[in-house]
Amino acid sequence: MSLHPDLDAFLTLARDKGHPPFHTLSVEKARALYDRTATQLDAPSQVATSALQFTARDGVQIPVRRHDPGETRAALLYFHGGGYTVGGLDSHDGLCGALAALTPCVVFAVDYRLAPEHRFPTAFEDSEDSYQWLLAHSASLGIDASRIAVAGDSAGGTLATTLCLSARDHGWPLPCAQALLYPCTSARQDSASHQRYDTGYLLEQQTLQWMFGHYLRDERDRNDWRFSPLNAGSLTDLPPTFIGLAEHDPLVDEGIAYAGRLTTAGVDTRLEIYDGMVHDFARLMQVVPDAARQVREDMAEMLAECLGG
């Protein structure tokens, strides 16, 4: 299917206005641009929010935003996208609030540390620490520790699924489900979709490599399963999985490959590919409201089934 006409118009307008690609900017300017456009393209959380924090393994306090729809003990630990370099609690406020209301569940959005100040595997370790914190403090947070799922988009989707792999390998209680939006799963960005959508489809190849270049310490990190879960030796014994992909996304091929490996490993996997969409469309409520609402509802439906109640 061709690119959705509203997305086509949106991308054309962005080019005409001379919005610079992230890879041409400093990290500070890229972060500011990402956060500024996020508030213009999505609505803020429609549920009550509050600020929390947990202590990472090195003693640093990591902020968390709680999105609480009320009257539920189910929880979702959410990791935002942004290539480990940009993004945060504000950029994903609307998406997290929507998932909280639709599921319903309490969403804990994690403001994990970003690169290049904090390189691999800091973001992954922050995800592990946030999960351990939520398990340990579930009672005081009003959460049922047996009803916790994890989710994320793009790099955040990678963090969510590698957290599940780590929980399995460490013998920790597994999340009830993992919901992944267009996750980064491959060590190399050389698939046909990366070539087909390398420029002009919101997420560009040069920007992706700019982000990974800031995050990874060296080329050896690319093959680490904590960065590329397709490199994990086994994907067995993972929780039920939702994977939502965009048709016109460089990451679509590796998302399909990951869903295929999960299915082959016996993991209950639901794969949805959204026609005409680009990377990050789940946050573009002001551009493609029907599609953004649909993927949120699909995620929430799967999460509700797994979280029970």
C-alpha cells in the first residue's frame, strides 16, 4: 500500500519548512527538537500522573512518571523510543496515558539514561533496575506483582524484550506480556526495508546510525543480544508478545524476523503491520489519528487479556 496521504503531506511539509534531520544536529538540539515536535503531534496524558524515582545499581536516581487511570492493580513498565539518544517522559506522555486508560493499567514510564553521556549497556541496565524496583515495591505502589507487563517503542521496544530475556535467564518473575512497537532487533541495518526506506520516511538511515553511534561503545556491541535481540541464542519461554510494525519503516523487516523467531520458539505472538504507516506513527495522533488510535487499542486489547483482573 502507498504511504498514507496525510503522512505524505506531513513529511512534505516538514521538508519544505527545512526541518533538519537529527544527524545534522548536536545531541542537545536534536533532543529539544524531538521534545518540541512531540508535544505538537500528540495530546498529553488524559489520566492522573505523578513523579516517582528509583535508585539504579550505581546509586543514580532515575525518574519515573506514573500514569494512573484509577481502580486497577495491573501495571505496565514502559520504555520510550528515541534511539537511546533522544526522548523522555514528556515525548511519550500521550501514548503512555492512552495505554493506561485503554487497558486499563497503571503505566510506569521510565526516564532511563541516554547516550552519549551514558553508553551501552546503561539503558539496558536501567531497564533491569526499573523492573526489579517495581517488583520489590509493588505493594507500596498499589500494584499486583503478578500482573506486570512491559512495553516500548523503537529502542524502547528493544529494552522491553531484552528485559524479558534477562528476566528469563536470571530466573526473575517473568512479565505477563511484552508489547513492542517497531522494535530495533538486528545488529545490522542492511535489510531490504532499510534500503527501501532509507530516506524520506521520518526515520532515516543516517539518523539511525547517528543514534547508534552515540550509544554503542564500539562495533562489538552490535552483536550483543542486549542491543540486537535477534542475536539471542534462544527466544523460548518468553511471555506472550504483541509486535506492531509500520509498513513504510526501515525496521519492518527485522520486526517481522523477530516475530518469526518468537513464533518458531513457541512464544504466543501477535504481529500487526499497519498499512501506509511510518516509524513512530503511534504518537502521531494529530496526523493519523485513526491509525494511531487503532494501534493503541490493539496493544491495550492484548495487554488486558494478559494482565487479567
